[in-house]
Amino acid sequence: MELNVNKTVADIATLVGGKVAGDGSFLIDKAATLKEAGPADLSFLGNQKYAQAAAASQAGCLLLPQGAESLACAAKSRIFVEDPQFAFSQVLAMIVERQPKSPPSLDAKASIHYQAKMGPGVSVGPFAVVERGAAIGEGTTIGAQCYIGENAKIGRFCRIYPQVVIREDCVVGDRAVIHSGTVIGADGFGFSPDKKTGKHRKLPQVGNVVVGDDVEIGANVAIDRASVGSTKIGSGTKIDNLVQIAHGVKIGPDCIIVSQTGIAGSSELGHHVVLGGQVGLVGHIAIGDGVQVGAQSGIMSDVPAGTIMFGYPARPHRESFKLQALYGRLPELFQAVKQIKQKLGITDGSKA
Amino acid sequence: MELNVNKTVADIATLVGGKVAGDGSFLIDKAATLKEAGPADLSFLGNQKYAQAAAASQAGCLLLPQGAESLACAAKSRIFVEDPQFAFSQVLAMIVERQPKSPPSLDAKASIHYQAKMGPGVSVGPFAVVERGAAIGEGTTIGAQCYIGENAKIGRFCRIYPQVVIREDCVVGDRAVIHSGTVIGADGFGFSPDKKTGKHRKLPQVGNVVVGDDVEIGANVAIDRASVGSTKIGSGTKIDNLVQIAHGVKIGPDCIIVSQTGIAGSSELGHHVVLGGQVGLVGHIAIGDGVQVGAQSGIMSDVPAGTIMFGYPARPHRESFKLQALYGRLPELFQAVKQIKQKLGITDGSKA
Amino acid sequence: MELNVNKTVADIATLVGGKVAGDGSFLIDKAATLKEAGPADLSFLGNQKYAQAAAASQAGCLLLPQGAESLACAAKSRIFVEDPQFAFSQVLAMIVERQPKSPPSLDAKASIHYQAKMGPGVSVGPFAVVERGAAIGEGTTIGAQCYIGENAKIGRFCRIYPQVVIREDCVVGDRAVIHSGTVIGADGFGFSPDKKTGKHRKLPQVGNVVVGDDVEIGANVAIDRASVGSTKIGSGTKIDNLVQIAHGVKIGPDCIIVSQTGIAGSSELGHHVVLGGQVGLVGHIAIGDGVQVGAQSGIMSDVPAGTIMFGYPARPHRESFKLQALYGRLPELFQAVKQIKQKLGITDGSKA
């Protein structure tokens, strides 16, 4: 997509609620990264790690954090805002808004059951399947090659990208975004060992998945249906790619689940929980509101609200960092004990 | 799905082989979770962690483990069984059995090659592709938008959910269940470095995947075809979502592979192996019968039959648990050594 | 696929540049694994772990490494080469070359926009979608049920397997291979917390993904589009199944990324980097040329070129292996300190 801005610095400052330093009448051409922006373009400094890149950038206008007034840079104009990354995203959103939109249409190549309920302004792409009794809310787009199972309900103004599977009886709220390759409502992984035969007997998985409003789910995610009742994703929660959410899990509102994390069956998360990438949670545990878990950590038991956890197995992060530091000092500890034993004349054959 | 039971407590006790306490003539309305069950409903206590929830449940009838006769609860009727979760699943299976079933059909919107062999009672959903020479056994359902490659063989009474890919020459046994988004038979990850150019040269992957009878495979799983010969999944083995099984792996019968686990090339598992979630196995190793591996563990070498492994890198679980406990006590150990050094007048500048 | 060789030992030696020992006129029937090869078949010893299997093999001809002249085996003929696995793969490639190939065709059941640009000799499978402005280069195969978004560009002689999604504006070079279930160009995971409401506001993701020449990408991989600019995969890089590559990541040429690894946003990799399976990299870091990272490691900061890293958190591998060895000796260290304290009469109530 061409990121043409075509607004003056002053216009942009008004849009993002920022304060201009330099030439406000300057007309911005494009939005671009620090590296790629030219003398007519807009960029931003969103992370102090990139302060040098900002200083070296050829951008004509930079969105900068308040307090960065002294940053030396090539930009003729600067706009100071509280959150430059978000301000830049507001400019991008303006550009996206201007793009021509296709009128809604039910593609003739889709397979839509005559007993499916389609709201006004719904789009369904080619080779999508909408089964009997499914209901798609106003203004929702079902991408090409999606599968919407029997009696599934999708809310209003959702964006379901190509090749998503939403199995029978599952429910998605309003304004949800679901990316390609994601499977919602596959059977939970439930088997019971038959002690006599050693065979694993399947436990029926006849519940569903309920996804709240304003949820975003990345690509190739798997959220399993509950055995009975519902697997739940709270409103406003955002889930990254390749995440596994097992049957019966309940995730509260406004959580962030980073990619490749797995949550085992029936565990419950409060609101505003943040799980880093590749985190694992065992089943049947409770994670309190606002808990944050560092990447690759393993959570094996309940975590009280507000705790920051890290490590494998996870511990409160200060304790975990301290232990890791001591772990790195094991060679000197072994050395010290060896020296003490020599001094004391302990020669027991132990290697420590 | 409505979980209407519409049977008396006595009927249910007969179905599950349990013993009634209380009113056996009581007519059960629905099957439900402990939290959601009302005074006319059936629920169960499947895990001692939920004993309080069972005590607090409004369920009219509870399936309870033998020995829980003294549990105080609101249930007017109780049924005591060996395995309440399995008993409850038998009730669910009865409900599923009663659901009306669509007659088998080859959807007119599917693309089925005229040289594909279709058994009696096969269903193929819309936009599915069945290539030349593929064979689908009696009573098997191929979901919408599935891809069945040339000369692939699918057994009898399988359930292949929408958007599964089974590549050319792969074989699936009878009664297998494969969930959406799973890819069977993509090329194994095999490259050979060319020392002169630094380029990775592709090694042809011309083997296949052979999946046994009664295997269940979750959503978004990847099982690669062997370079030569077969990648094998033993009969009765159950594989959870997002699992990676590399080329040439051989998994024995009746194993359990929990989600997001990865098994590198050519490793071999015996029967009844259990791998927890997010486990990693390196390639070219042998895992004995009945081995159990804890979640997130990393297995780097052969494991003898019957061993329980845990940790990264994994060790026998008792050793691993002991080492983790000692790890948590490193601060006191460093403190003790410091104290000893003071007492002995050792002042070598080391920090330990 | 039948792996019929139908060449003499001498012919094969010529093909692979090897030296024959034994009967060069012997006609080879099939290529097979060490276990499955019969007295008329060809196999190979590619890994010293399988020396016993080679000795026990019934293969009539073995490809062996130079220096293995003394290996006792049943093979009547042996061919000595520098790299037996690669030599075997050359035989497989010859077999693959001989297979009859379908002529290119645009399947009548595909949905190809009239403003898509199709090069000569392009194939598009049934139920694939190619959107407006997409361009497919000469000789490229787009598998069944693929989705190629608006203005996406795919190079020449690529092989895109069934059910791949390549979103709008993304670019793929020449001779790329992309396996089923992979999603290229889903939105990056970018949200900005609104401190007033506690809600996560979506940051538009309007960049793209640029995949170089000769890249291979496995099954069910997710490569997100950049917020602005491009996520980049360098030419010659090979990516295994279920890998996560976040927005704005730049991967250099000729890297190897093993399955289930995740790379967080904006991190940059040099050339010839090797990441083992299930590795995690945090965002905004730089990994130098030729870095190698062991399986399941967690990389939390920049890594200089040429380093071998291992562990969680990762350290240079020698240090990591030493620390792990000392970790395993913690019991004897605790024991030694206890003994010292006894000898010194320290009885402070500490357990160490």
C-alpha cells in the first residue's frame, strides 16, 4: 500500500494532538520507517533503542516523545506527542480510511446455506462455506475459503481473513478480527485411558468457543471447544499467531497472549493478563488480574493478581533473576568450596 | 448443541455401571458443568481439585467417585462410579448418538478426480479436492475445503474436518479423526550445505506418512513425509494441536502427544509414550515404551522404557525435582559459603 | 512414489562423483532406507549413528563415506563419496526428474481476477483465489485452495502447495517453495495500551512481507507483515514448520530456522544464522552472521557474529554446558558445605 500522507505538519499535529517545532506549513509526502523516510516524509521515534536511528534519519518530519526536544536530527519539522508510536498509527489509520473499499458482496462462488442468516452489508469471499443456521452480523466480512459451521454466530463488523475455520455452535462477538489459518472450535484433547485395554477412549467434546467483542486472533491459532460449556475469550483480548488454547480455558478481558504460547485445559485468566511468547500454562490453574509472564516461562500453579513471573519453572521475577545470577556464579562457588576444603584438610573423595 | 439427557437417574446408572444413592426415578434434564448445572441437571466430579465446586453445585444429580459417599452436596441423587469423567462422557456420547445425521453425499462443488476411488457412504464437502488415484474408504467424511493428494489412501469411517491437507501417497488408517488446518505429508526439512557456495541444497523428500487406525490428530499439526520410506504414527495414538512431527519419525501405538510438542527427524517412540505440552525431542533418538515427559522438557538423548523425564535439559524427574529445589536454595548456599570464608579468614577477592 | 533406479552401480557412481568398490555392472532396482533395502537396492550411510544399521543392511549397494572402506556389510557393491546423504539425494532427484509432469493449467474451478497477471506456464489449482493486480511469474505452480491477495507478486518457477495464504502486497522471489497451511502477510501483533481505558488500540499494519529467491518455507508457518516497510526473508533461507516470524523482522540470506521457533518483532538476523527448534528471540535485537542457537534456547539480547549459543536464558555454549554440569553437581556441593559447617561448628539454623 502506498502510504501517501498529503497533509501539512500542522494538520498532522492537530490530528495527533501534538505540538509543532519548525515549519508547520511543510507538506508531508509519505509515512515511512526511520531508515526509509526521505526529506519529504514523516517518521517517528517509538522506542529509545532507536534514538540513534532517529538522529540519522533523513525524514523531513519526526513524531518525537515529549522531552526529546534536544534530539539532534535532520528533520526540518518535529511534532512532540505523548506516544509517538500511537500518533504515527493515527496517521496510518487516516491513510487506511482513505483507501477505496469494495462494496459488500456475497461471492457467487461461495457456498452459503439457504438457512444461514446474513446481516446487511455482509461480504463472503469465493469458496467460503457458511453452513445451515449460521448467522453473520451486519457489515462483517468472511474471507475467501473460510468455513463457518452449523449454527455458528459471528457478530457485527468483524473481519474474518481467508482460510479461517469456525466450527459449529461457536460464537464470535462484534468487531472481532481473525487471521488466516486459525481454527476455532476443534475438539478439545480429551481421552480417558481404559486400564484393561491400554486404549485411549475419546471423551465427547460437545461444548463450544465464545469469543468476545473487539478480540483479535492471529494466524494459525487453535482454540478448542469445551467438552461441556464454553471455552471463553474475553472482550478486548488480543491473541498472537500459533497460540494454543485448550478446551474449557477462560480468558478474561483485555489480555495479551503473545505467539506460540499454550494454555492447557480449564485454566482461567483474569483481565489484563500478559503472557509473553512461548509461555506454557498447565491446566486447571487460576491466573489473577494483571499477571505478567516472561517469554518461555512455565507456569505450574495458581498465580496471584499483579505478579510478574519468569523462568522455567516460573517464579516471581525478582527471585528468578536473582537465582539466574547466582546460577551464573556457580563456577566461583564450586571453586570457593574446593579452597575451603583444602584449607580444612577435607579429602573425602567428593569432587566438590 | 443442546445436551438434553431425558433419562432417569436409574437409567443413567445402568448406562454407566454405577450405584445410585437417592432418588433413582428422578428425570434428568440436561448434562452440564458443575457451575452451570441446575436442580434438574446432571454433572460430575472428575478431579479432586473441584471437590468444593461439586459441594457448591446446584446439580440435581452428580456422578461421583466411589469413596466420595460423604461429600456434602445439593444433589438429590448421586451415582457412584469408578471414573466419573468417563461415565459423564458416556452420557454425552449417548446424546451425540441421538443427533440427526446428514446422509452421505459427494458435494457437487467438490473437485473429485474421476480416477479417485470412493467407498460406499463416503461424504465429501464443498470445495474439497480429491486427486487422481486417491482412495477414500467406506463411511469416511472428507470435510469442506480439504485437499487429498494423488494416490493418498484414507481408511474407513474416518472423520477429516474442513481444511485438512493430506499430500500425495500418504496413508491414513481406519476410524482416524483429523482436525482442521493439519498438514500431513509436507516435505521433510532436509537440506545439505554446499561447502563451496554456502548454499543449502534441497534433499528430495519422496517418502510418505503412514497414520494408523484410531489415531486422532488435532488442529494445525504438521507431520512431514519421510525423505525415503515412511513417517509413522502408530494406531491409537492421539496428537494434540500445533504439534510438529519431522520426517522419518516413528511413533508407536497408543501414545499421547500434547500440544506444541516437536519431534525432530528420525526419532522413534515406543508404545504408550506420553509427551507433555511444548516438549522438544532432538532427532535420531529412541524413546522407550511408556516413557513420560513433563511439559516444556527438552530430550537430547535416548530414554529407556518406563522413565519419567522432566526439565531442560531433561533428567529423570526425581533428580530434576531435587535439583530444582536446590536451585531455589542457592541464595542460602552462597550465604553459607560467605560466612565460612569469613570464619576462616579467606579474603581472596572472589565474590563467592 | 516408486523409487526405481534402474541404473548400474557404475552409472550411479558417475552421477554422484564416487568411487566404486565391487561389481560396477550390477543393476540397481530401487533406492531405499538401510532397513528396507533388499539385495538389489541402493541405500546410504549418512550419519555415523547408523553404522551398525549399515552393517546389518541387506542393501545390494551402499553409498559410503570416504574412509569407511573397512565397514563390514552385505553390500556386493559400494560407492565411496564425500557426502553419502547428498549423493543419495542426487539419485532421488534423478528419479523425481523422470516422473511424468502435468502440463500447466489454470483450473476452471479457480477464481482468478481478470486483472491478475499470469506468466507463461503458470498452473493454478482448483478453488485457488488470485486477486486483482496479483502477478504470478513464469512456470510457477499455485496449489489448490491457495489465496493470493491483491497486488501480491510471486516470482518464477515457485511451488506454492495447497492452502497457502499470501496476503495483499506481499512479494515472493523466484524458485521459492511454500508448504501448505502457511500464512504470509497476516497483520503484525501491534497494539498500544490506552492508559485511560485500559483497552488495547490496534496499530495499523500496512507494510508487507518480502521473501527472497530460493527460500523454502514449511507448513503452518506464520510470517507477519510489517507495520510500515517490510518483513524480510533473505534469499536461500530455509524455514521449517510452525515457525513464527513477527512484523518487521529481517532475516539474512542462507539461514536455517528449525521448527516451532519464534522471532519477535523487528529483530534482525545476518546470513547463515542457524536457529534450532523451539528457539525464542525477543524483539529489537541483532543476531550476527553465522550465529548458531541450540534447540529451545531463549535469546534476550544481541549476539555477535559467529557465536554458538545455548540455554534459557542463552549463553555462549561452552559456558552454558559448564553451568549445566555444575547444576547437576549441586547435591554434592550442598553436602560439602553441610560437612564444612559441621566441622567448623556453625549451627546457625540455616539449612545449607
